[in-house]
Amino acid sequence: MWAVGCVLGELHLRRPLFPGKNAVHTLELIFSTIGHPADPVLKRLLPGSANLDMRAHFRVIRNSDINAIPLVGLAKGASITLMALLKGLCTLDPRSRFNSWRAIEDPSTSWP
């Protein structure tokens, strides 16, 4: 569902939503837009001992004030219902993210 939200945002913007130069830069862009996840969520997103350095890197970034551009700022001109759907689909924690049923039930996906 994350990918659906990204594609929907890119269709609205007509450009990449998170145009990172590499995986770490892409995550930095995502975190600066969506917000930095709490440590338990970060451990679920980047599991295992191989990702200890990446988790430490993102903790440092979270504690510094980088130039954040909220999702609302990226999707200028989007309706309130589209923004609600994007926020639901582009939620970092998979446990809180919209699933397909929740997305279908969202008012922004209703047809006239």
C-alpha cells in the first residue's frame, strides 16, 4: 500500500515523490517528509544487526533539525480527501498504514 500511495502522489505531482540519489538519501527524504519513526518502528523497518549503523544514522538525523517539507507542502493543490488518503497510504508504520479495505472505504476513493 506504501507503493500505491507513492504512485498516487507522483501522479498528482507529475514528478517523483521521493527522488533520492541512493537508498539512504531516499530514506532521508521520506523521513523528512513523513516524519522520523520512533525507535521500535525504525527497528521493524530496518531489522537485524546489519542495519545498526543505518538506524544510528537516522537517529542522528532525527535529532538534528533538517529542512523538512511536510507531505502537505509537497502535494500543493491536492484536495483534503486526497491528502487524507495519501497520509493513510504513506504511513511509515505498516501496522498503522491503510490496508486495501481501509483505502477503498476512504471518502476520496468513492465514485459519484
